[in-house]
Amino acid sequence: MKLVIKLGGFLFPQKPSSRRLREYAGVLKRLADEGHRLLAVTGGGGLARSYINLARKLGADEGTCDQLGIEASRMNARLLALALDDYAFPETPTTLGELKKFFQGGKIVVMGGLTPGHSTMAVGALAAEAVKADCYIIASDVDGIYTADPKVDEEAEKLEEASTAQLLEMAMKKRLWAGSYQLDPLALKVLDRSRIPAYFIDGRKTENLVKAVMGLKVGTRISASR
């Protein structure tokens, strides 16, 4: 299968762990050895958040903050590529055109953000559409999508399955700021038009990634609207 995996801030805290990066790289290597073709999209994580917060205090506009987040995500992409050794494509794509070209090489392609205003969740969806992926996996620090933020609302309910239309309605109720994207409307619209199945999982447990690849019940399964 052709897989696109978005790796969130849980893997890239303010001080990334080499052990944790090697652990995740090991899982990606095993999936590649099993015949899957992989593309990993890395978020900006703690580095992006710290720079964005500081930039706002200095009076930066949101576009500038987005650009800082993109640069941080690309640094994280290079770290993961180092952990992947020879399994990784040697360059980090900065456009969808480069992505499609690099993906043809057969190695694991690792990339960060692309354009200001696009979260890496949206980048992953666009990348999945570009390479005609069979599945898009969004690995986060929560075990699925909830009706509200489970970190602050005890009555939040987890969705086992959800349509892109249902999630888009939820996403549009919130204002999205650089470095704090939750459900990105653009990502959901791309998933809806491309009809690529997606999973939103707790990436802190690497076995969840394997379960999603196998099509097992894990996290929240996202499907295109009928």
C-alpha cells in the first residue's frame, strides 16, 4: 500500500529524543520492508510553538508565524530522515511537484510544511492525494477525535467513525491559529474529494500505527461523505 503518515508534536517536543525517533524509524522501516511505500509528514512540534509564541510577542503577523512553523517542521523532517538512515530519500521536498518526483524513487520520503496557512495535517492530505495514497494516518497525542477537547471537557465523547462532512462542521466552529490547528478544514475537504480513507490515532503507541495499516479498529476512522 501507499501510506502517508502525519507525525505530530508528540514525536517532536522541545527537546526531541533520539531513542524515540529511532523507535519510530524502526516501525517505518519494518513497514517498508513489508512492501509498503511510505511518506512521512512531520509537524513543527515544540520548536514551532516556542518560536511562534515568541514571534507573536514581537508583533509578527500570522503569515510570518506560519513560515516559522514550516521551517521548524522541515528541521524535524531532517531529524527523522537521519533516524531512517538509508531508508530515507536524501532530500526534503518543499513542493508537491518535488514530492511526486521523490516518491517515485521507492525510498521513504520525509517532509514538513509547504505553504503558510496550511497545517501539516492539510499538507499530509494534499500529499496523500498527490501520490494517490491508499491510506492517510494522522498520528497525534490523543486516541481519536472527540466531540470536544478531552483535555478540558470531561463529557467529550470519542468518535469511532466519522465522515468528512461531520468533522468539517465541527472544525468550522473554531478559529484556527498558526501552531494550534486541530481539525483543519482544508485537510477534510481534500480527504472528501480524494476519497482517501484516513485514521486519527494516538501515535504515542507505535502499535496503533501498525493497527491502522492493517485496517484494524483503532482511533477514529475518517471516511468521505456519501
